[in-house]
Amino acid sequence: MPPLPKRKISKGRRDRRRSHLAMTATSLTACPNCHKMRLPHHVCPHCGHYGGEEIFTVEQKKSKTQ
């Protein structure tokens, strides 16, 4: 038989233990080139710039015309 707790853990103590497990929203910064939101310290997925330099070229999506 496994060991069992001697006392009930109160809701306050349980919640204080879990207080650091809360989810946080990702912080976004505006791209200085295209002014769209991107992750900090990452290449902009919209224009391909990082640190004032173009890292890669972004291809335009082809529209489906019928």
C-alpha cells in the first residue's frame, strides 16, 4: 500500500503552489520594415527582414482566377 498524506492540502496552498504554472501571452513587436507584428529576435515572416537586412525573399501567393 502506498503512503498517504496525513492532512488535507488546503485550496489556498494548492493554488499558491500552482501560481507559476499560469500561461502567458507571447510578446510581439512591430517589424521596423513592414510594421506588422512578429516575434522578437526572429526574422519577420511577412517581409523577410531582420536587423535592417533582408534575410530571405518572401514569395507572393498566387491568386486562383477562374
